[in-house]
Amino acid sequence: MRTWWIGVWLVLVSAAVAQAYEETLVENGATLSGRVVFAGERPAPAFQPVLKNQDVCGDRIPDESLVVSEEGGVANALVEVVGVSAGKPRGLAPASLDNEGCAFVPRVQALVTGQSMEIRNSDPILHDAHAWLGSRTIFNLGLPEWRRVSHEFEESGLHEINCNVLHTWMKAWVFVADHPYVVVTGRDGRFSFEDVPVGRYEVRVWHERLGEKLRPVELGEAEAEVDFAFP
């Protein structure tokens, strides 16, 4: 079942893409950094039950849908500078998505349109990678241990990936943008952008469990910071 937040993100992405992104030389660009934090009491570690292949996966898997550090940093949040129509090169180095330890690795990542991803399986059991963009299937791949598949992402938006062979706990998110100003927070909740053209923008944060926040920011030829607190 697709989550409500996926639909919201897709609508906002479509509204934001008014024209094609232009790669250009960014002179005296700004550096924007910040942190996404969990303001409430840190949630206790949670686990998902394993229904199949317990001999390989164990009887439970850590639930990584919400990862909060001891200092309150939120990992795996997507952060986007919205409204950049021209800026630094996008970069098309191939990305990867592995099935490792009965989990998708990495769980969340940001790509650009035209970028390819190698999808592979490092576990000694059969996995599957089923990618959705909204209600549409983008690919659905059976992955024995030996198989490697390359997929090029042609459409922007938030892709949800799950495993259809009763590995119900497995999930990944791939956000594809037309520009390179999207990052994923580390385990400490921090993020950083470099070479952002001077101007007024909005910074959007999305998290699979916590939802979305949006803040305006004005960037000059200097470093700037913007922080987000959930819930």
C-alpha cells in the first residue's frame, strides 16, 4: 500500500519542475548546511518480525523506518533545495542498491534523472526488488544471489521499493530529481550542500515516518544554516 506522503511528495515535485535544469558554472556559490532532529523523547529500538528464511535472516530485523541518534539526529531524511533552475553539474556516476543482511542497502538515497543504479543481491537466498512511482510499477526484478541488473531512472519523483517474496519488512526509497541539490541525512541528522547559486529558495525535508517540513531560505555568498525539528 502506497503511503499518503508519497502522493504529497510527487505532487509537490511536479509543481516545482517548471523548466529543465541547466548545468552552469556557479561562481561564489553558497554553502547550506543543517540538521534534522527528533525533538521528543528518543524512540526505543524496534524490530520487524521475519516470516521467511529465518535461517539466513534471523527471527527479527531492526526496524530502520525511524533511526534517531543518541543526540537526536534523524537519519535517512531527504533534504532538497527547491527552486534551483541552474547550477552545478548533476553527476551521473552509477549508484547501487544491495540486498544485504535481508535489508535493502542503502534504505534511502537521492539520484538525478538519467542516473543508473546497479541492483544486486549479496544474500544466499532469493530476493525481489519491486519499484513503484506512485501507483505505477517501474520495475519488478527477481534477484537470485548471482544476478545484477542496471536500471536507469528516467522519471523524477519518489520511488518506493519493496521485496515481494514474503520479506515484508524490506523497504527502500529512491528520490529522483532533475537537479543535484538533494541529499540524505547521515546517522547524526546532518546535511550539507555546496555551490548553491545565490538566491531565495525553499528547503524541503521528507521522512518516511515523520512526514514533511518546508522552510524558506535566502542564500548569499556565504555559509548558511537551516535546521528542522520533528515531530
